Amino acid sequence: MAKMTIQTVLERIHIAPKDSPLLILSCGEKDNVLCYFANTVTSQQLIRAKPSNLIGVFDGSMDLEEVQQQLKTQMERDEQT
């Protein structure tokens, strides 16, 4: 797990292969998120638990503009709470 900026996580998602997606969670900070490899046992348990800070699981085959919008939407929700 690593805390990183939105820009950095978008760069990581862009190169993430379909068989090794990234799990992204908000961390309550305006410009940072938490990034995990999604295919670990711990990450899979976390995904099944559907925590309120779950943004999603992403890989490089996805539309990065759509991913960026999801990140932005979650960050705006975090600011309101």
C-alpha cells in the first residue's frame, strides 16, 4: 500500500495490466489516495467488505478520463465530510 497523488496513481493505472489491477481508496486528503495491488488476499477481503472510502479497481485498459472523474468525485465527497 502506498499513499500517492492523483497524478501518480493515474500514471500507475495507465500501465497496470488487466491481470494486475490497482485498488484505489480515498484517505481523507484532498490530493492523495491509497493504492494497493488488487489481487492480494487482503485487497480482495477489503473489496468484498465495500468500505466507504473504496473508489474502485482499475487497470490500463480502462478509460483514464473516466477513472480521473471517479477519483475527482470521491475526493469532492471526502471534502464535504
